Amino acid sequence: MKTNTLQILRIVKVLSWIVFIGLCITAGAVAVSFAVSLFVNTAAAADLYQNLDLSDLYKFGIGHYIVIGSLIILLTILKAVIFYLVIRIFKNLNINKPFSFEIAMLTRIISYVAFAAGLLAMAANGYTEWLIGQGVSMQKDWAGTEWLFLAGIIFIVAIIFTRGVELQSENELTI
């Protein structure tokens, strides 16, 4: 049973690295395509990374375009940060003593980053709805409630890990 768990952990570790690298590439691609649309070719706003069309927003106002572009880049970076923290969890993970202070803190930090992403996505959603109300045609789902739900679940896991650290240290003291 233990070897099965170790194999699963190795697979998840490799997948975490793959997702992290993919998110870093995505963040870079979004930033570069956004910068190109701002400074080199304004027509590129119609076909940003992953076929995102913000040309109507660009025509509406460059300031609004910069805000939305920055929010997209920032949320992509926050996703990459979460997976970077997951990789750090795997680096610090000792399968024989899984409850450690470092793991508990990293888990808590992941919940804080997810919560910040959720708040940012909710604000971006409100801003997008306001822009649509102003007549701007755009499509973007920020998934704010999903981020907040994820943050809540991870925070609960962090609390459980913190309690596990306390119990593990108490057991070490009594033996």
C-alpha cells in the first residue's frame, strides 16, 4: 500500500511541475501578447492569447484595457504561484512524518493566495459587468466564487495540518 501511495505522490509531483511550467508559459504569453497589443500593433487586441478579443474594450478606453489586461496577467501569475507553493510542499514532504510546520504554513499560504485571487476575480467580475453595462462587448468569466470556494477548502486542510503538527509533536514528547 505504501509503494502505491509513493507512486501516486511522485506522479502528482511531476504533474505539479508540468502545470507550474505551463502556467508560467501562459503568464508570459499573455503578458507578451498584451504588451504587443499596447506598444506594437493595436490591432492585436482583437486576437490576444487564447483568442481573447478585447478590441471593443481597447476602442472604449486604453485605461480600461490596461486594467483588464493587468487583471488577466495577475490572475494567471497567482495560479502559477499556487503551483509553485505545491511544488515546495512536495520538496518539504517527509512521508514518514507528513505533519510538519512547513507543510502547514505552505498550505495556509496557498489558501491566502487563493483567497486573494478570489477577491481579485470578484472585483474583476464586477468591473467587467460595469464595462458591459457601458456598452463594451467582451467575454470573460473570472470564476471568483470558485476561487473563494477553493480557498475555503484549502484553509480547512491547513487547519487540519496545523492540528496534525500539534498532535505529532505531543506524541514525540510523550514517547
